[in-house]
Amino acid sequence: MLGNKIRFFAKWLFVLVITIVASSCTHEEELGGAANLEFGKSSYYKPFLWKRMTPDTLTRELIFKASEDAVADVNSFVELKAVWIDNGEEVKWDEPNIAALIFRGKEYNNGIVRINLADLQPGENSLVFSVCFKETTKEGRYEGYLRLNNADLDRLNDETPINGKALVRWRATHRITTNPLLKTLFLIGLVFAIGIVIWFVILRPIMFPHFGGGQIRFDQPEYETLKLRGLRKVLVGAAIEHDQSTINRIFTGKVVRVQATQDHNCRLTPSRRGAKVWCRISTGHETEFGPEHDNILRNQEEYYLHTGSDECKFTYINRKHGASF
């Protein structure tokens, strides 16, 4: 009689000893009678163009020991229920639609997992649970409980099973990161923008100086007035070939041509001397320039160009450029 009672008790004995197995956290802390289970951190970034990401799946193991009789009995089962904690209150797993609860590759949308002990392999002593956050989940720290929902067992954790008792308090962190493609394009754009600023503010004024003001008044053969401010170069006559593209004009400065019906070979370019930018003239060997003096133009002085039978006269006007510099 006593032997039958002992065999009956052993048949239903199921001792579930929960420990936390994690590569980054090995301590086991009791909190409200429940062990801490740290799932770790999950990362996700939103899709951008062709770059997409599948949310991380966080996995941890629950280690247990079960008697051979309990495993062999086809009716023995444990039903676990996962819930969220939101502002100190428990919320059903599927109400916030935050993450998927996965056990043995199957998702449990309601957070309730039924484990038939007869389905366990001989010697199997771990239950692998996974949490996979949804793509719409906000960044933050999430936590909840894994509770005993129901059990067909005589003993659990060496105690009488109590439905609703918390076995594990779990925590997980979800981080929203920047899409690496978006980050790369942003950094490239930032570097490009900085390069553009450096070019226009520092390098271009040094390599391609511009006129700060002044004007040229052509009196012969055709009357024409040209304002120099902002120009990089002025071509007088048609002898010098120049076809400036839009990109070149934007990044180096505008080049204009005047007196295009004549064959002069003449350039007017800015020349920095001290704190001022002067107007420098240069001509080809076939073009005569006068009156003879250095190649810096001065205010209100009249000059001429002579190439073959073509001749033009012009006056440089810039009151900041007197007879000396």
C-alpha cells in the first residue's frame, strides 16, 4: 500500500528549477519570488531605399529538471504565460503588439505557451524562449513576467503549483538605430557640403580671384560698358577660344567676352596686390596694347588695342585704383 503511494507521488513529481543562462549576465537575483531574466539588447533600423533589417531575435534558456515518470506521462504539462509590465500594471502580451514570443520556432501571439512533457527529448533539460520586437515598436526598456498559467503536476519548484505565480521577471532593451545606408549618405553629403564651403570661402578666392568692382567703357569701334564685379576673367576680341560650361562657371567664376567682332588677343584678370584686387591686362604678340606702361589698369585712363586692321579704345573706371599702389 505504501509502495503504491510512493510510485503515484513519483509519477507526478516535476521539479522545475529555473536558472538564467546568458553569456553576458550570470548572477541570479530573487525579485518578488521570481528570478531575473535579462534578454539583452535588440537593434533595429527603419528601411531606406534597398537597405532593410530584420529585427533582432533575443534568445535565452530556462534550465529545468524533471523526473522520468513525469516526462513519461502523456498528460503532464506546464502552461506558461508571458505578460508585460506597463507603468507598474500587467498587460496582456498581445495588447500592446510590441514583440513576438517564440518557443521552438513557433510564435505565440497571446503569450501563452503549453509544454507537454512527453514531447521533450530524452535528456532535454532546457526550454529556449525568444523575444522578437515588432518593426513598429518604439525604442525603450521593456519588462514583464513569465507566470505559471496552468499545470498538470503535483509539485512545482518543490511547492504546490499556484496558477499565476511569477516564475521569471524578464527584461529587454530595444534600440532604434540609424539606417547605415542613410548614415553613409548623410556623412558623404556632410563631407561634400563642408568641401563646398571650404572651396567657395577659402580656396576659390585664392585660386580664382574675382573682380571686386570697377567697369570698362569701350568707346571704339562699338560703344559698350561692362561691369567687372564678380567676374573671373574678361576676354576682349575673338582670338582666344573659350567655351565655359555651367559647372565651370559656378565653381570657378564667370568668364565673359566683349568686342567679339574683332580679332584682338587680350585678357583682363583680377590681380591681388596688398589689400586690393587690381585689373591686370595681358595680350598676345599679335595684339598691341598702349599707352606703354605696366600691365595694371588705372582709374579714368584711356587705353587702346591694335590687331592688324582692328582697333578699339576703352577706359578703365574704378575710383579705388589711382595712379599708385
